[in-house]
Amino acid sequence: MLKTISIVPTILTNNKLDYRAQIERINSFSKRAQIDITDGIFAKSETILLSNVWWPKGWEADLHLMLARPSLELETILKLKPSLCILHAEAKENLLPIFEELKKHGIKTGVAILPKTYPGDVRQYIEAADSVLIFAGKLGEQGAGADMMQIEKVNLIRNIKAEVEISWDGGANLQNIRALAHSGIDVINVGSALSRVDNPAEVYEQMVAETDKNGVVL
């Protein structure tokens, strides 16, 4: 029997009004979202500032911070108190002290790894994290295609920490979501496949139905 897969909409914008509009769209069908924030350095594109982030009461919010130096935003992260805070293994500082501080405040820790990063090279972060995000798209953008070869990292990550939550970010859509669901991934983050359609709630339900299917036909 296929395990339950969580499909999580993502929010990426540089406009506060659009940010509110995206939250309102998602709120009709999901109470969990991944909020993507960049600094214009680690990822060249810029989003709204982390200090402008908010979410509705009762939401499970995951912060995906594409930041070169996430420690500079630690105070803001602690005030927001997301369910999960995802930092990049490729950031320009040691993530372990930040993870420790987040855990002291009851915030789950996640590490994201870019396509060229080998899991074994960031073993210390995977061992310390509650969640590992396999990034398979283009930093700071929605709508890029999925690098499906990144699925090979699932077993490499499980060999380091078998029980860790593994999530996927990049190019998930109705055409590939069943393959992702069968790959051993726990969470599939979905951006443009939901944000660029007229009826995201309907597409979301179709994606849920796809992940529930057990094989090629059914």
C-alpha cells in the first residue's frame, strides 16, 4: 500500500498584495504551505522580505529560505515560529548552530540540497535535520522543469538517516506527480502547477488522486 504523500502548495512573490492573494487562493483547499524567501544573493531573484511574511491562524507554514547567511534572519524566524524552517546546505555559514537554536524554540529544521550537491557531502546537516528537501528546479523561480534524476538522492539520504522526512521542490505537476509519489518522497511541494491555473483547488484534488494510485494503470 502506497504511503500517504503530502502535497504542499508553494508561495513565491515579490509583491505583498500578490502574497495575500496567493494565501487566499491556497486557504480554500490547503492549510499547509511552503513560503519561499530569497535574498537576491543566494538566489538572484528577490521576493518579499521575511519581515513581511505572515500566514492565517491554524496554518502549518514551512519557510524555505534561499539565503546566503540565514543567521542574519534568525530573530525574525523565531518570532514567526514556522512549523518547519528549511535552510540551504550551500549557504555561506555553518547551519548546525542555527538548527540548534531553532529546535530550542520548537521549530523543526530542514536542509535543502541543490542539484549538484551530493548528500554524502552534507551528511552532518542531514543527520541533524528533521527534513531534507531535494531541490530540482531553478532557485527563486516557479515554472522551471523538474530534474527527475534527482530522485536518485532519495536512497542516498535514507542511507544517512532512514527516518528523515524527504520533500521535493521543482517542477511537480500532474504528469510527474505519480512518479514522485512512488519514489519514496514524503512531501511534494507544488508551485506553478497550482499558482498558474484558474482552479487550483481542482488541480490539487487531481494531484491527490494521482498520488493515491498504486501503479501505471490504477
